[in-house]
Amino acid sequence: MAASFSNGAFAATYPNGATLYSAPPLAVLPSSPPSGTYTPATMDSPGLQAAINAAANAGGGTVQLASGNYTLNTTVVPKSNVFITGAGQGVTFLNRGSSFVYPTGSTSPTWTGLIYSNNPSGGVHDIKFSALSVNGALSDTQRASQWPGFYGVSIESDATVANHNFRIQFSSVEIKNSGQGVECKGTTEVTLTNGWYHNNGGGNLFFHNVYFRRCGDITVDGILSNYSGAHGLKVAGGTSNYTNESSNVTVKNCTISNNDYCDGYFTGVANMRLTNNTWKYAADLQDSTVTNGAGILLDKEGTVGCSTVDIVNNVIQNSWAYGIRMYSGDSVNIQGNRVNTNTTNYDVHATNLTCDYNTL
């Protein structure tokens, strides 16, 4: 059914409860990195890969990167129990080199990226990226004019339990100028904190700043995501009931804005809380053909809609099409938000819907 709304001042408490489920904790990683520190001998793909391999062969360790530019002309493969740590976001750069060959012009490219894992013989686990910047070095024209099957960082698996990934963390990481910024598929316990994801994706609706599919126990906290060619943040289920199918999602304290279609796009997600975020200027192309652009869009994955969703204490403004749009869902709580100056503030259809104490 379509929603009816009660609008007024922000409320300190919510009659129906601000949380419909227990929010998941941050991914549980070791309190300190695995023993051993490894420094690449050269600031390029072979040097970085050799250091990762050495740490992995020792059972785990930290690859410590210096300040400056690492030039990657081939894909670097991350390994389990290996942390990759730079000297700071905007201080250590992993840059695509001019001779890196990547796919263009195909709707079914062979995927590749600067840092890319898709292990057909088993997933990866306990990987952390921190204090560094990743630059895919694709121009706006390159991202918009081709099918950009090129990732900044991608941790993938197929739909089998045996190949599932566990405990992947990004802390103070910047990813920019890639066909897709960061992508995780088939992963449990994935965390993004205090990073900047921008100017990724373009040319179609398949590539974004941040993209999760078939993931469970996701925490996105304190990131900035803007100027994607598609969505600032996308979380999607799969096409059938796989283990840990896109559930238990927390997005908090983020600013997600100025993305060309939706700031936040969620399909077939169960148990999700969006709280204390700012979503602004969605569909910033100002293109009247972008009819489904929204600050927050909740959609169906196949026939499965989003369920058990809290949208609480957010600011959602200046979207070209919609502030909050939901095609169908169940057990949805929209309270205490400031939703205004969008072309259409609300278009919400759900069963068991609470929508009040919002300010227009």
C-alpha cells in the first residue's frame, strides 16, 4: 500500500522503536596484524605481489607501503591473512600504469582490476586495506564511453559456500577513477570505515563507487561517496537463496551525494539500518530521463523486496527525482529524517510500514 505520513519535529524516541533488529558488529579481525612485516622491493606490481606472496607463505603478515606512487601495470592478487597498509590516504598511491591492458567496448568483458581476487578453488579471508589511495586513472570520458569492466579493488566469489570470502576490511582508503570502485561478492563480514570513494562508474547502471552482492554483515561507517557515474552505494541480493544473501547491513555517519543516479540503491536486502547519514543531489546529471533516481531507492531483486529496514535520522535532500522511493517491501521504519527539497520527497509502498516524525 502507499504510505501516509505524519511530519513534525525530530523525535527523541520512536513509538515503534528505532531499531527493528540488532545491528551487526564491525568485522572481527585480529586485534593486531598477523606477525611479520614485508616491504616491497620495488614500487610496482611485481614488487607488491612478491611482498604479498611472502607474507601469505609465512602464514600472514603486513605489507607496509611507503609514501609515494606505486605503478601497477598488471593485476595484484590479495591473499588471506595479509594486511596491506600505506602511509596514509592521499599519501600512498596505487596507480594504474599506462601499459595496463583492460577490457573496453564489450558488454561481457573479462573482468580485471588493480587489486582483484576471484579464487575458483576457495575464498579468501582476513584481508585489510588501510591508509592508501587507489587510482584507476580512467578519465570521465573513458568511464562514460565504454563498458568499464575494470575495478579499483574487487573481492569476488561465485555462489558456492566453499568459495565464500570472510572478513574483508577497508579503513581510510580512497578509490577513484575506476570502472567500479570497490566490489565484494559472496563475502561475510565486510567493513568500510572513514574512506573516500569517488568518480567511479559511468556509462551505464552496472558500475558504482561501492558495490556489494551476496554479502552478509556489512558495516559502512563514516565514508564519503560521491560523483559516481551510477550509484554511490549499492547493496544487492543474488538470483537465488545462497548462504548469507545480502543481510544485516548497517550504513551510518556517511555522506553519499552527487551521484548520477541514486546515492543509495538497495535490492533484496534483509535486516538493514540506515542512520545518521546525509544523502544529497542524487541524479546530479539533472537529466529528466533519470526517472528512478533517488537519495535512497529500495527495489526488488527478482521477486524479493527489502525487508526489516530502518531509515532513521538521515538528511535526504535535493534529489532530482525522489528522496525516498520503495517499490515494495515489508517491515519498514522511516522515522526522524529530514526529507525535503527533492522533486518528490516520498514514494513508498510497503506492508508493515511506519513513517512518522519526519520533517519536510
